[in-house]
Amino acid sequence: MKGVVLAVPPLGQCEVGFCSLNVPPPLPVLPVPSASQLKWQQREMVMFMHFGVNTFTNNEWGTGKEDPKLFNPKGLDANQWATVAKEAGFSLLVLTAKHHDGFCLWPSAYTNHSVKSSLWENGGGDVLKDLSEATRAQGLDLGVYLSPWDRFEPFYGKEVQYNEFYLGQLQELLTKYGPVSEVWFDGAKGDNTTMTYLFSEWFAIVKELQIYANIFSDVGPGVRWVGNEDGEAGLTCWSTINSSSYHIGQAGTEGYLNTGDPYGTDWIPPECDVSIRTGWFWHSDQKPKSLSQLLDIYYTSVGRNCLLLLNIPPNTTGLLSGEDVERVMEFGKAIKTIFSVDLAASASVTASSVRGPAFSPSNVLSNDLWTYWAPKDLGSNEKSHWIELKVEEAVEFNVVRIQESIGLGQRVMEYGVYASGGDEKKMMLVSNGTTIGYKKLHRLEKPVKAITVSLFIWKFKGDVPLISSFGLHFDPFYNAVSP
């Protein structure tokens, strides 16, 4: 129906005669995010860094037989990593402390297959220590990836011994480097080895030692995988799933994880992991993705209720490569250019109804998730809720931004956005969708010039939908034929 002109009844004014200053907020629609999950979601972008012996062998997966002396990043500068991250708009860095080859970027007491056996700093270096100090200096947070699969460790394949070994390394990471905001697990394991990972026990220790850390795995418990490594969430994307029905490493779950579950009992939002290059580790023959590609990924991740985990791998010198730095800085600047100006910031806002004065339609002009528009419950003659932005002079936009107050649950299941040049009887449907969640970004095929823009919500969970923000933006970098 995109582009079809519809006859729409005139939009009425908000009815506030019954309102009371004491009208309470609506009940939440369970489940809801924890405080740490909510903080994680508002980061929007996190930097991932794959670094280790693979950087020096030109491999993606090591064998575990690599000589630790290969690791010798003579110019390693974690301050450069942290500075680039901050200036590009990241607030958290997640480092591969140990990948599948088993080489540790810190001097673990449980193995010699680590930096202490390398030529770097004559065996006296500690990448985790350097990064933890650099992130604190920049006001950033630290995250760690510790591969359960270890192709070097002789205990691997022996359930009790290896799980204890892994737990010992996990405790090192969570007790020696200050606060850790995200702990990243995956379910990879050798095809020819029977190995059971005791994730429940590991997760319990993470929560004991780092109570505010979000735990990532295929199915959470804090953050889930989005089902691909392309940075693309589903057009329908729920923050909720039923985690008890699935296990880490289970095949065939990609579609379910990509869209989530409207009736899911667990709040486990998706993280979109993707690399700025083709591979996860640095390779001299690869180039970074274009700005256009990165912006496409931003719209299909952050713009679809997800967080973008963008991998930027250090090179053999121990620095982020100049071309990667240039591209990610360009990317961060482009996002600021697009979203620092809300073309609807001075709009007048009306709605189909209002729950009470604290839930005014004008709340959608702020970026606070805890101030929101809440309508009254639908009457017997009403079919939808709506909220309208109206500017004095027509504005041209090609991005529509909508956000729910997810602190009280994810609710919206079907909606449409209409625009008009001033005649409220002739409104054009410019975009529509199913879920919104933390943030939904609609990038339009062609710019639209309008005086009024209205959001109609036709289907939702709970008694009423809650919209925390509704804005219009112009993306000057978008020239594609289709979104």
C-alpha cells in the first residue's frame, strides 16, 4: 500500500477533561529488561576486537599448535583502540581474550600458552591490563570473550577437568581487571571431540563476580545472538524469547533468534555481530566495508531493535589500521549528522487520547525512555490509537524514528506511518511495520515533504501502547533505489 493516497477522517484533539495529576502509569507487560539490559540497549553500538595469534598466521581459526612467540605486536597501543572507540561513538569494547586456538592475551596462571610465552614485552605484557586501563581513562566499559573451545588445552574433552580449567580462567578475567560489562560466550566445539560445557555453572560465577555484566550466548541469559553474522535483524524483532526451549549451540534456531517471540517469557534482546572487514581477524589483503554498507547495517541492526556489535580487528603492529580508523570515524560522524537534528523537534503534537497529564503526546519529542505518550484504553467505537506531529512549515525527511518505552515491556505489533502536505483528508502511507521495541528506523525510498506525520497503532500487547519518542530525520548519504 506504500504510496497509496487514503481518505482519513479528520484528526481530533486530545481529550483531557477527565485527567488527574494522580493518574498512575499502566502496568508493565512482562517480561521487562533488567537495569543492565536497559543500559546495554541504549549503548546502540559496541566495538568487538578479534586479536591473537591468528592475527600473525593470517587464519580465522587457529589450530592450537601455533608457537606463542609468533605473537609480537611491537607497537601495541590500547589507548589508540579506546580513543578511536570513544570518538566513533562506542561506549564498550569487547576483546577476544582467548579464541579457539587457546592462546591467552593475559598471563593466565593455568596455562603457558599465553602472552607470557611470547616475544611481546619479553613475555611480561598483558593485553587485558592495557585495555582495562585505557578504557577507564576514556570513560569506556570493558567486555571479554573467552572461547569455550580450546584447541590447545590437553584437558579439553574431559568434562570435569576442562570445565574447572575454564572456570579458573573466567575467574581471572572477572577479578583482576575491574568492572566487566559484557561476557561473551559461544557454543563452538570440535567436531571430533565430545565435550559438555557447564554453562549454568559458569553463568552463576559471572553473576557472582560481575553482577552488572550482561551475558551473551546464542540464547542469553542476558543477550542473544541475532542468528547471522551479517548485522541484520528481522523486520519483526522481539526482545523476548522462550530460552528454556533452546540450548546454546542448537542448530536450526537462526530464524527464531532473528525475529524473537511475541509470547516469549524471557527478556533477552538480540545483538548483531558483524565485522568491518570480511574476516574477524585482521588480514592484509582485506579492506573495510564502505560507508554505505555500514549505514545499511546500522539501519538493519540498531534500526530494528538490536545492538550493533561491530568488529574492528587490530593489525600485526597492535594498532587499529588507518583505513579501518578512517572508515569507522566516518561512520560515527555520519550517524551524528543524520540523527543530531530532529526535524520534528518543534512540532505540535496531538493524539487520539491521553491517559493523564504525565503522559502527554509532547513527551515523544524527548529522548527519555521513561517519559512517554500513553493513550486511554480503546473505547468500543475505536479501532486504533494515533499520535500526530505537525510543523508550521513543511519539512523534507527520509528517515522515520519510533521508540517504545521498553522499560515497561515491548508492546506494538502492527502500525503505520502517514504523511500529509497539510490536507488531513489526503494522507499517504509512507511506512508500516510490526514491531518497534527500543528503536525502529524506517529509511524511505524517496524523501517525503510533509506538514503532518501521524503514527497509527493498530495492534499491541497490554492495555495500551507506550511511545517514548517519534522523530523525523534526513539521511544525506542514502541514494539507493530501494531501502
